[in-house]
Amino acid sequence: MSDNPERELRVSKIRDGTVIDHITAGQALNVLAILGIDGSGGEEVSVGMNVPSDRLGRKDIVKVEGRELSQDEVDVLSLIAPAASINIVRDYEVVEKARVTRPTFVSGVLSCPNANCISTQGEPVESRFEVLDDAVRCVYCDTIIREDLPERIDV
Ligand code: CTP
Ligand code: ZN
């Protein structure tokens, strides 16, 4: 720790919005993809990558001004950043802090990679995956998604 606070400030505080903290190192860009943020919408966003963390060794952090997250977004986020915490900030104060929790199932937020799956046939069948410890499994065709989960996100 430096005794000069000026040297500690990496990403400045936000006024109103959401701080997603303790993101698995390396996942910040996937988190932005889940939130549909690519910069073109004019959102005010700060990102820290691979910053030192007492708890995780290294972590990523995403701060979004003027935006709160939907439950679907938090559910998908939990799949790629299981230790993440969501901090709601109003008038510079953290007014709400919650750890993400892994749901048992996720519906309508991932697309099945199996071209023959009932959920990818243009039928009115919403995708649905069972959440396992290190992967998710399509309830219709049993296809497992593990490493390429970020590419299957469809929020
Ligand atoms: N934060 C922010 N803008 C604010 C308030 C907080 O960007 N106006 C950020 C802090 O920098 C921190 C996160 O939100 O990354 C959580 O803030 P806080 O609860 O004050 O920090 P800690 O107690 O360190 O959080 P934790 O215990 O979850 O690690
Ligand atoms: Zn399937």
C-alpha cells in the first residue's frame, strides 16, 4: 500500500450507476458484451483489468454511469464471473451491494450451439440451460457449453 492516496486511484468513483467488482480477471470485455456496451451508445464506462485484489489476486472491474442491471444480465454475468459483486451507487454512495448468485437454470439468455436443437429451429421454444459447476447443459438436447460460453450469450 502506498501512503499517498493519489497513487492508489486507478478508476475514479462514479456518481449514479453500477459498479461490478471482483470480476474474474480477463472477463471485463465479456461483461461489457453482456450489458450490450460497445461504446457506440455513448455510455460513460470505466474498466479496470487485472488490477490487484486481496480476495482474488487479480480482478477486473466495470463501472457504468447511469445504469442498473436486469436480473437476466446478472444471471449471465454469474456464469462468467461467479465472485462478482454488484454495487448500486446513488449520489456517490454505495446504497446496495450484492454478490451474484448462480441460478439453477437460465432461460432465454444463451443460444444452443446445436443446429438441430428444438430451441434453434425458429419454433417458439425459449432456450433453457441447467447450470452445472463449470458448464451449462441444454435441457432439450444435452449439449454442454463450457469454454465458449461468452460466444453463446444472447441477452
Ligand atoms: N465505488 C465507485 N464509486 C462510488 C462508490 C464506490 O466506483 N461512488 C466503487 C469502489 O471503488 C469499489 C466498489 O464501488 O470498487 C465498492 O465500493 P465500497 O463498498 O465502498 O468498497 P469496498 O468496501 O472495498 O467493497 P468490497 O467490500 O465489496 O470489496
Ligand atoms: Zn440444445
